[in-house]
Amino acid sequence: MPTSSKFKITRREFLRRAGSAAAGAALAANAPGVVAAARDAKPFGVPHIRQNRKVRIAVGGWAEQNMLDLLERTDFSGQTGIDVEVVLRTDTKETEITKIVGAVQAGTSPYDIIDFEDELTTTLSQANYMLGLDDILPSDLWDDFSPEMVAYSKVWSTHNDETFRVIHNWEMPIWWYRKDWFDERGVAVPTTWEEVAAMGEVFTDEANGVWATEDGLIKGAFLNVYLAWITLQAGGNPFDVGEPYKVALEYIYDLMHTHKTLNPASLQKDYNQQNGDYVADRVAFMRQWPFFGDFARSAENEEWFHEDKVAIGLPPVGPGGIGGSTYPAAWGFGIIKTSPNLEEAKELLSFLVSTEVAVEAMKVGFWFLNARKSVLAEAPQDNWLVQQLQMYTDAGVIGVRPFHPQFVEALTILEDNASAFLTNQMSLDDTLNQTRAQLDDLE
Amino acid sequence: MTSTLENGAVARRKMAQRLPSKATRRRYLLFVLLVSPAFVLRLATAVYPIVQTILYSFRNYSLLKGTNEFVGLENYANLANNYGVRGALSFTIIYVVASTILGLIVGLLIAQLLNANFKGRTFARTINLIPWAIPTIVAGYAFRWLLDDQFGLIPYWFTEMTGQRMVVFIDPTYARLTVILVHVWKDAPFMAVVFLAGMQGIPLDLYEAARVDGANAWQRFWHITMPLVAPLVITMGLFRLVWSLASFDLVFGLTSGGPGVATSVLALQIFREGILFFKFGFASAISGVLLLLVAVIGLVGLRLYRRFDVTY
């Protein structure tokens, strides 16, 4: 056969070689023993170096520096010989849950300890993805927690009487108000539902975009927070879809449409938009989480800021009484069951939740502020957040956050229906019936 | 005996004649070898997921609950009772059809404009693509701010012009309209570029002949441009329909499906049920409905496409 090049091969030869290569590749891919042996083989001439024990902890970006400072300050690695790697988790529960579920299903985990919120705790502990912590926690740990924190932990950090998370951040929506505006108009800060409703007449100037109050109520867990807050004030749990929830929905509707107290556009706002409106002098008072205090005091609001503009009052009392005027939400540490460094993770978690380290953590940053007795005793009393926590604790206004065993799914049902009712797409009765039916289907 | 042997030899010869020749068999083998990588790839990335999704849709597969039993058509029956899915299905159809038709019209208008001779035409063609180049999720969040009742640029202009306040997202009709219009704003430029390419391929002689015959601008557009870019319009329309059916990022960023479920779409429901709640069975049933919609639209589109045979 004539050839134009010495490298030319026949078709038969090409097919034979290609077939051999494919068979070889397939064999290698399906021969784990061979591959594993190759992977584990030590490179010739490289001395074996003993690696330190290590553990990975995932925190939100806002807490990264605090955690690094805390570990350095307490010298955990020096004391234990365990290297700690602080990695960032995403700040949305949706992304985080996807990441964790995928990893756990594969029998591994992207990190050993996670700093996580209520929604994730409920979902992951019920899915049996988290490690029970009762065996590694000191028996007197809970003595240091305030009764409210203990009650909260029993609902939000346990499943089947097993603890899956120890909380370090425990904060609640704060009742912020413009003291300068109230003083100017000679009116007192509203302390009851009726007084709140009456504020529409005092402050709302719809034509100029000024409202007595505003909130971030866009769907996606924002609206649910407000529904839970108001229903708790009405004396119930929205997930029960009982009379208190009905009263709460009617009240919110009236605040928006009858009294013109609450800006209806809140339904399409998130917290950033809400905060932006407040510092633009469009809102007289509002419910908002403590991070607003940092935002108001930040450099970008330096010209606007004055203590009288961000005064803190007790939340209004509803038909349910003072004990449920507000509720906290929490973040805490837990261990993923499929963690590759389980023993090290247990050591680090025990260390982080100990009384001494909890106090040190609070000194590092207010992300670690909570109502533990030791923490509050050592907290700087001139700090606005400490004062607020003390004020709310002393006044006994803190209730337990309304719970549902399938929280993430249930809150979506609440939001879909409540949002439809508040925008006149559905009657109140239809809303309640449909919500109840959908929640029943979850069981 | 001899006769039997002879008969057998004849039969074997006939069979050998019916079998393909050695060369033909080699060609078949080569064909199989060359086609199989693509075939296996499509099998793994398209056929397998689709079949698996359909199978899941008949099970109560929930990763977090740990259930995975065969439940027949229960998931499909539950679709009809689910408020979120019902709302999403109705808006998906409105959203997909309206935004595609509007997108095609606006795209054609932009293309017509960009096809004209004017100074700065290249610059205009370039900036035309900016909305399309913006990631959809970014556009969603950006428009949420642009339409904010307090600080949004658009409500501000509206108030300046009419003296009325504009609060779009608390009214289901306005919210739906807004989602559709933002989608058109985002995608029409890309369609325009495709149509522009088609328009530039139309021989100028046709227009000159029509002009000589006394055709006005509208007649030239309707009787020359439109028929000749019709296959592109059908193709783009088909693509847009299918892409829109699968898209959820705009809705997620702009309205999160609210108010109520007024702007929710099927893809958003699949995301919620599958990724947030890990109810793979139910999410697969919604995907099944979406698949059916895509298939129907695809078939209609292909039939339409065959109707248009462009000849110059």
C-alpha cells in the first residue's frame, strides 16, 4: 500500500489502537484497587511528614474576622495541636442547604462545624444530617443560659430531645423610632396595637412617600418574620392558623389599607430597602433586626446619624400580652454528621461553647452577644446593643419564635397565601382555609 | 443426500448474499464508533435525566423525609391542588407567550432601525446589546430598585409626569406586566441582532424593484422583509418560548413570585420544591408538566417552521 507519510496508519490499525486505549481507560476507571493503590503510593524519595490534626469551621463572611480573632486570642491551636481553618459559608440558606445535602449524600462534608441559623438547623437536624451534641456538652452548660435562651434552644436547637446546635448569637427585632419626630409632634411612642394603628394619622404623608412605619416583607422568609412577630403578639403561632393568626392578618391588612400606617409597598421590599427608607427620613418607626443599628452608625450615614433618630423602645403589646411582644432568632454551632474530622470538631465545638470562651467571643465581636449570664455580666453596659438586650430581657417581652417542624416549607405556604390576601387577591376566609389545608398536607 | 447438501449450499449462498459485504460492515462499524461518543453523551445528559425525572414523578421521593415509594399519579393529582403550582402555571403561560410575542415585535423594530443608514450605526448596534449582556439575576435586582416606590427612578419620572404615585409590585396586574416588560427589555436586543443579520442578507434589488413598482415603506417591510426573515422569527420565537419556560432568575430577583403567587413561574416552583424542600418526587411532577409544555411548543414551532420556505 503506498503511503505518503511514514506516520500514516491503516484504518484497521487506528481502530485497534483506539479500541485498546478505550478498554484501558475503562479498566482503569473500574479498577478502584489499582487506582487507590496508585493514589496512596508515596512518591519515591519524599520523606513522610506527619500532618497536624485539623478541623474546618464555616462561618458567614461577616463573622470571619471575629472567628479568626477569637481563635488567635484563645490560642485553641496552641492548646490542642489542632489546626483550625475558617472557611466561608454562603449567606443564603438555600445555597447552603444544597451544598450540605449533596455532600452528606456523598458521605462527606465541606466542613466539620457550621455556624448556622434556625431554618437550617430545623431542616438538617430533622434530616438526620447533624451530630447530636448532648454527649459532648458539659452537664452544667445550660445553667449559664437565660431561661429564655434555654426555652428557645429546646424548640429551635433540638430534635427528639437531642441537641444539635449551641447558640451564640441571639438577637431579636428591635422597635426603632425617630425620637426627634415624636418629640416634635408631642406624641408618645406607641406601645399597643391600637396606638400603632393611630400613628398613620400622625405621620403618614403618602404624597411625599412618608409612612408611619415600614417593613421588609418581600416573599422569601422576610414576610414570614413579620407574620410570626405579629401573630406572636396576638398570642399564637401562625402555623396553627388559628384565631390569633386571623387577628394578625386582619390587623396587618388594616395597618396597610385602613389606617395607612404601614406602607403597603413593604410587601415588595427587603431589609436593605427598608433601612434605606428609614435613613432617608421616610419612616417614623419600624421593626428591624439589630444590624440596622450598625448600618445607621456606618460611615455612609455619618451625616444623617443622630442617637435621637435611632432610639429604641419596647415593642408594642398585642392581644397576646407582653410576654410575646417580640421573639429572638439565633445562630449557633453544630457538627455535620459526615464530617471528615469528627473528633477534632467535637473538641473545637466544646471549646467554643464553654463559658470562658463565650465571654471572650463577645469581647471580640457582638456577633457573639447573647443572653448567657456570663456574657451579659461581662458585656460593656454602655453599648446600645447590650442595653437593648438587657432592656428587653428585664421587661420580659421576649417570647419563643413560632415553630413548625417543616419550617422552610411551611413558611413558604404562609407567605404565598398571606401575600395574596394583603394584596386583595384572596378573601381572609379563603386565605385561612387554603393555608390550613396546605399545612395539613405537609404532615 | 446429495440433493440435501446442494440445497444447504444454495441456502447458505443466498444468506451470504443477503448479509452486508465485509466493506459495508466495516463502514457500519466505523459509523457506530464515530457516532457513539455523541450518542452516549446525549444519552447521559439528556435521555437519562429526562427518564429519571419522569420515574421520580411517580414516587414520593423526599431527601429530607427519607421517603421514596411508588405513589402512581399522586404527585400529578396534587399539582392541581397546589396553590403555588396553579398560580405558577397560569402566569408561566401568560409570561412566556406575552414576552415572546412582544420580544419578537420589539426585536424586529430595533432590527429595522439598526438596518437603516445613519451616522453612529455601529455604535448603536453595539450599545443595543447591553441589556442582553447584563446577567438576568442582576437585571432582576436592579429593576427592583429602579421600581422602588420611594427611590426608584421610574416611579419618580412617572410621578413627575402624572402627579400620581407608582407602586407596581403590590398590584398583581402591574407586577405581571412589569415582569413581562423587563423580560422584553432584556431579550429583545438579542433578537434584534439575529433579525438584523437576516435583513442584511436580503438582496437590495428586491427593495429597488418594489420601490419602482410604487410600494411604500410599510408594504416593502410587510411583503419583502417579513417573509424573508420569517424563518428566523419562527426559530427565535421557538427558542424564546423554550428559554422563557425554563427561566426563573428574573422572577426570583424581581418579585420572588409575589405578590401572592401572581408572578410565580413553574421553574421557580421546581426550584422551591426540589432545591429548598428536596421533594424530588413532587418537583419532578412539575418538571413533567414543564416538559410537556416544551414538547408541545416545540412541535408547533417545527410545524410552523416547515411552512416557511424562503426563496429569493
